Amino acid sequence: MAEITKAQRSYLRRLANPLKPTVFLGKQGLTPELLEKAGRELDAHELIKVRLLEHKELKESLARTIVDETGAALVSIVGHVITIYRQQADPERRRITLPGPYA
């Protein structure tokens, strides 16, 4: 996915504010199953939160790996919660319309 603009990131942060984390990274670390679950959640919701229960000191590198492996864009890292976005491939199933000329 292409990088999102500052305005789009701000818009997505507002949309993500009331969301609860749907993916939890625990003792097992970053497993293929966790990446698969993140991919499924992104397909279903486009915008998700990943909560770090363990490995909190590695949050930046974990966020980059999750983003790279899922093809998503990093929206924010607040505390131990990573918010990511990936546009739905099927235009009929898209829930989020990003602001800006390239949305």
C-alpha cells in the first residue's frame, strides 16, 4: 500500500479512537498465525488496532514488520497499541473513504 498523507492519517486516527484492539501480540511474539489474523481483520474492517501484551520495548520494529507483512499503512502507535489501515481490495466492500485527491 502507498503511504498515506498526514491529513489521511489524522482522519484515520479519529475513526480509530473508539475502536477496541482485535489482534493481541503476546508471549508467542510475531507468529505467522498472528500476521494471518491481522490480514483477515484488515480484510473485514480495513482499520484495526493491535495491542502489545508482551515485547513492548520492540513496538516500533514490530509495527514496521506487521505493516510490511500485511501490506498495510501505519496510522499510529499510542502506548502499546498499533493502529494500521489497509484499503479493501473490493470497491463494493470498502467502508472507509480517505480524504484527498488520491483516495
